[in-house]
Amino acid sequence: MKARVVASRSEPLFRLLGSRKRLLLLTHTNPDPDSLASAVGMAFLAKERFGIECEFGLNGRIMRAENKEMVRCLEIPLTPLTEIDVDSFDCLAVVDTQPGFGHTILPEGREIDIVIDHHVGPDSCPNAQPVFSDIRVDVGATSSLVTGYLMDAGLELSATVATALYYGIKTDTADLSRNVSSVDRIAYEFLTPKIDRARLSSISNPGLPPAYFGALRQALNNVRIYDNVVLCSLGAIESPEMVAEVADLLLRLEGKDMVFCGGEVGDTYFVSVRTEIGGDDAYRLIRDALNDEGTFGGHGTVAGGSVKLPDDSQRTLKRLERRLERNILRSRGVEDVPCTGLG
């Protein structure tokens, strides 16, 4: 029964790809492993099944150490979108995001043909509808959806493609421990015997620069705890990925079931929310915290967002942090609870 459900999603995608010649793959700014893997899988499908020429357009940068190692180790070809002639492609696909998200920059005046994602959609979305759309918010990773297409296509995956997709599912579902559906489990099982474990180990355990540990030390010094809610301000950091990493780490704190973490990168304040399985919905919490400021997305136990800062003054930053803190504490009903630290 499941196989037929997945196949029904694949068939219209296959018909569309069969009518196109050149595919441009796009994702959100600063793509994560699930985004990278989804693009790798879609490029493999398009080329091997339909003979389509593909290019992966990059907005932003690859910053997290694991993500850089993934690109290096799996030799993922990335071309800055500014260097691509978008008009030379007759098919545009957006993976692991959707038009309308604030962290997604798409070519102006160009319709999107394919949207594949697993996030709750943005509050405001462009009116144009893609030719093919597969958005399943009950699925833990976009890589799982792409793996389903490859299974339906009957393609023999290379170790590179299998490792990319496996790692994409692994990171977004925390080894099948959060936001998991049967689609994720089937994809994970299918990919497991095909992966290159040596390269997977290299991706999962990259070397880290001294600046990483300095930022981590500062983050731990700035932890504030209200009952079972953990807040953390990282201050000025080099990469927004650090916000998500610290949020993941702090969720492991005993007796705590929700983390709200933020940090400043340039003129933008990035935030991450993490919750325990079975607890509050992370999407609702980040929506309440931002309260119409900035952009955000997520589902289940994971959410993230950002707010543009009007200036670089410490006063502006502190006022924003106080607003966000007040909003999240009110949302959790712990605004009157005394604050403690890790010490």
C-alpha cells in the first residue's frame, strides 16, 4: 500500500522531467545536509533516468564544519546562483524549502516548476503554483521523499548518492528519533546497505577550528534557565549554524524540554527552537517568540528563523533579545519563574 502511495507522487514528477532538457536545482540560503542531499538525489534522478543536464545553484555559503566536509567528501558541485544564466534552464526545482520563505532567494520573474519539501508552508506565498508540488509535513526529511522517487525509478544508486541521502535523513531526524514517518524509515532502510561508511564517518566527525570552542564557551556562559525552558544568547558569531548546534546540545540538559537559542551574524539575528519529542510544537513556539518579526519555519521538534537588525548597536540587539525572551517565556507560561544558570 505504501509503495503505491509513493508511486502516485512520483508519476507526475517523472512526466514533467521527461518533457524537460535542463534542470536548475535551488534550495534555501546556506543549505544544510538535507538540502544538499535532496539536490544530489534529484540531480541523479534527472540525469540517470531522463538524461537531463543539471546544475545546483548556491545562495549564501556552506558554513557548518560537517556541511563543508559533506560537500568536499562527496564532491558535490555547487555554482553560485549569481554566475548562472537562469534563462538557459527550462526547469527550476526548489528542494527542502518553498517560495515565500524569508531564507529562500529565488530568481525574480521566473516561475518554479518543482517544489519538494517537508516544512510547514510560509504564511505568505507567491500566487504562482508550481507544475509539480510534493510537500509532506508529516515526513522528517526531504531526502526521504527524494529517495522514494529514486526507488520508484528503479535506479541503482551510487555510494555517493546513497551516502548523501542517508546523511540528510540522519541529520534531520536525529537518527530516526524525531519527526519520523514510515517514509523516512523505508528510505533509511533502503539506503543503509549502499552507503560508504568511511566517508560517512569523515562527514560526521570533521575537525573544528578554535573559534568554534570559543563560541561554545561564550554560549554556555550565557545560558538562562526558567523551570524546564533553556534560553541562550551567543552574541556575535561567524556562522548561523552555531545557533542550531548549541540548541541541539542544550536540549540534552537533564530535566529540560525546550531550548530557545539566538546569535547575531552580520545584520541578522538567527534563532533556533528545539523541543522534546511529544512536547510543544517548535513551529508554534518560534511563531510566538518572533511575534510577526522576521521569518521562520519548521515543524515538530525543530524550528528556526531570523530577524533583520536595523543597525549594529548593542542597544538594538539587547532590546530584540529581551522581546524574544519575554515572548517565549509568556508562550510557555513561565514568565514569573526565577532565572538560574548552569552553575
